[in-house]
Amino acid sequence: MAANIEKTFKFVVVGGGIAGVTCAEQLASQFPSADVALLTAAPLIKAVCNFKQVSKTLEEFDVEERPSSVLEEKYSNLRVIQSAVKALHAQHHTLLTVDGLEIHYEKLCICSGGRPKLLTQDNPFVLGIRDTDSAQEFQKRLSKAKRIVVVGNGGIALELVYEVEGCEVIWAVKDKAIGNTFFDAGAAQFLIPSLDTDKPERAATCKRARYTIEGPAATQGLAVGGGSDRQGQSRGLEEPGSALGPDWHEGISLRGAEEVSHRVSVEYQSEVKQIYTHQDFLLSPLALQTADTGSWPVYAQLSNGKTFGCDFIVSATGVVPNTEPFLHENNFALAEDSGLRVDDHMMTSEPDIYAAGDVCTAGWEPSHLWQQMRLWTQARQMGWYAGRCMAADVLSETIELDFCFELFSHITKFFNYKVVLLGKFNGQGLGLNQELLVRCTKGHEYVKVVLSGGRMLGAVLIGETDLEETFENLILNQMDLTPYGEELLNPNIDIEDYFD
Ligand code: FAD
């Protein structure tokens, strides 16, 4: 057998997603004479662009997939190595890759993201959406589909059911309302009518630039939109690409085989109990009990007693941290959700090993206004902060937990509405010790404020409310708002002036 090729770097970062790329860039720029390696399974890396600090904690940015050469051109001390890690020997500070590389590091940051938590493995009729390849597979299958069943109630499911056209969607959510991860039943009621109306026309441009790869080394054949070919790529499905982000569906047509626009039926409080192939279904007693069996390649029996035939099932039930190659023979402390537990310096329980992004779980006592959610913004913040912590460690400097972990904040779009989430936006952990103020104008805006002991602890802002900065300040300064009562949401009061 050929001997392993050995390489040594001061800093090694695993993962070419937002967390890994941000961490590697931070290290390469802070230590221009140190050797930094970014090790990634996918041929393309994710780069943050058009970064905008919207307010103290709210940030917006676009993400582009780029060939790794872009990073190497920017930082002469940064090497991007495309090879998946298959083992880690933490004691020896060594990583082994599938291509026989043995990489030694002084400090390591694991940013290997997550993979979809599939309802069932190895069922060709159950798809997960995680990276560009899986989104393209979904698009291909959808173009021939008349009915799909979408399972899950998080961000991906929300976007999917809204975006899909020309195909009936049966949406199975385990909760009493849609979008439980992001908002309450009131906000869900506000958004639901959007599923029955035609979507507004979108400009045909696509923000995400997609590169094709030709041959083993990346070249610059720029392909805008999702229809691009990925000639010459040798990545197998077991080597995951980076997670998609908020605009993952832009530039790819999510259209089924039918003429309909939106046709979504929500099955509340239901989970998938059993999945049947066409053959198995016909042989089961269910075939006799189900009113409209049709002839479908797959059938989903839900826990509410209903069974639906469909072309395929989309499993959008969250992600599991991608820790597998790193655990064997090492002593990582894992969190309940199986993420690598990190302390307030993004350090795992293994010496000189840090972690950031979807693969890790914040193990420190968080600020009472922050919680971890596996989102793009947090992947960037964690990657950046992990890089700074690694640097501080090498330089024997002290470093405080970054301000971005003070207040949870997130901007996104659901059903074409701008959505801003701040602090304990869903009253997380407050139990009965909370008071809600709500203002809602159908089809226009939904504003919810979470108060506890007269102080604002969180807010959900849907639509163009223009309240994010003022509310962020009120949450951060923890001013006693008792004297203002419900006036806080009085639409006739210019709240910005009020608190100036
Ligand atoms: P990833 O982006 O998953 O990157 C992991 C990297 O590690 C990849 O480059 C992969 O190739 C590499 N890797 C994995 N295993 C190995 C290995 N063994 N060896 C070497 N490299 C390896 N977030 C939002 O904020 N807003 C949204 O609206 C939103 N929508 C989303 C929609 C979809 C469809 C999906 C899937 C996610 C969405 N997210 C959204 C979540 C967001 O994309 C992720 O939280 C974020 O991208 C995680 O970044 P990461 O760098 O931690 O991991």
C-alpha cells in the first residue's frame, strides 16, 4: 500500500461551509506567515459577500459558492485541500483523509456542518435537502411530480411549500401550527393565507453565482442559476457539500408537472407513521381503507390516520451534526443533540480542537437573550469567533465572548415577507412568566413583543415594520416599559421618536 503523504500546518480548519471558510480567512489574515489549511469534502467553498450590519446585532449577507482557488489567491498562506477527513487522532494532532493524506495540526477547528435527519435511510422515494446537489435532485424529481408529501415544520419546509408550484403538496407538520421553530400560532395564522394566493412575480436574476468545475482542479466557468452542470466532479453522496442558505431556491425552478399554482394542504399534528411502496401498499389492509388510493410510487401513512400516495416524500425534519469521522477513539463531550459541545471559547473537550457552525453545540451558559439555532448567521459568527479564539490562544491573550452572542437576532424571508426575530422571540424558556403584545394587519404586518417583568425580551416582526432597530435597543437596554403598556404597539405613535 502507498505510504501516506504527510503535511504539517499551524492551523487546520475542516469544512468549506460558511463557518469553516470564515474561520480559515480569519486565521490566514491574522497570521500571514503561518501555514493555514482548509480541508473540505466538496469541490466548492462558500464565501460571504455583500455583508451588511443592519443594526447592532442584525446582519445580512449573501453567500456564493466559489472555487477554492479564490481563497488561495486572496491569502498566499492558505491552502485549500479537497479531501474528506476519514479519521482524527486527537492525541497525535493528526487527521487522515480518504485520499491518504496525513495532516498534522497545532490547532484544529472542526466545521463539518450537519446532514439531513432523514425519516428513513436508503429509500429512493424519500429525499432530504441539504446542499446544491440534493436541491438539484429535488428539482429534477419535482418536474415530473403531481403530488409530493413534505414532512417537517422548520425553515426548509416553510420555504419549500411556498415555493413549489405546479404540484400538489401535502404538508405534514407535527405541531398545531406551521413554522413552530420560528414563530407562534398567531404569526402562522398571518402567513397561512399566502399559501392560497398566487406568488408575486420575481425578478429573474439570481444572486447566487454557481461555478462549474472542470477536471480535478477548479476553473472559473461561471454558471449563474441552478441549471448548471457539474462536469468532472468526483464527489460521492457520502461526501456532503455545504448547507444551502436562505436563497437556496432562487434561480432554480421549483415547478411540478401540473398546471396549478399553489395547492398546499396542511395536515396538522401528524407525523409519518409508515412508508409503503406501491406494491406493499396494495397488499396492505390500508388499500381497502383509503378512499382515493390512486396509483402512486409511494404512500405515506400519517399518524392522524390519513394515507397519501405521492411521487416522493421530502424529509425536512432538521439536521444532525456531522461528527462521525471525528469521534472514533477520541474523547469529545457531545451535547444532547449530538453536536460537539464547545465552551465560550469554541473549544471542544479535546485539547487544541475547536468547533463552529452546525456541527457544534454551545455548551456555555448563554446570555438570557440568546439561543443557538443552526442558521447561516450563527455559522458565520461562530467561525469568525473561533478563529479569533484560536489566535488568542496562540498569542496567550485573553478574549471575551463576542457581543454577537448577547442577543439572538435573525433576518429572513418567509412566504415573501421580511421576518425579523429578536431575543426570546417565542418566549423560549419563559413559561408563564411572559406577557405578549400583538399588532396585526392582515396581509401587511404582524408584530409581536414578548415582555417579562415589564422588560422586552423578544420580538417577531413580519412585514416592513421598520421596528427592528428600536426594539433591538429596547431589548438590549432592558428598560422598564411598564409605563407605556399597550401604547408600545400603537400604530399612531412613532415609537422611534418616543424612545429617542
Ligand atoms: P455546512 O455549510 O454544512 O458546511 C460543512 C462543510 O464541511 C462542507 O463544506 C462539507 O463539504 C464539509 N465536510 C463535511 N464532512 C467533511 C469531512 N468528513 N471532511 C471534510 N469536509 C467535510 N440558515 C439561515 O440562516 N437562513 C435560512 O433561511 C436557511 N435556509 C436553509 C435552507 C436549506 C435548504 C438548508 C439545508 C439550510 C438552511 N439554513 C438556513 C441553514 C444554514 O445553511 C446552515 O446553518 C449553515 O450553512 C451551516 O454552515 P456550516 O459551515 O456550519 O456547515
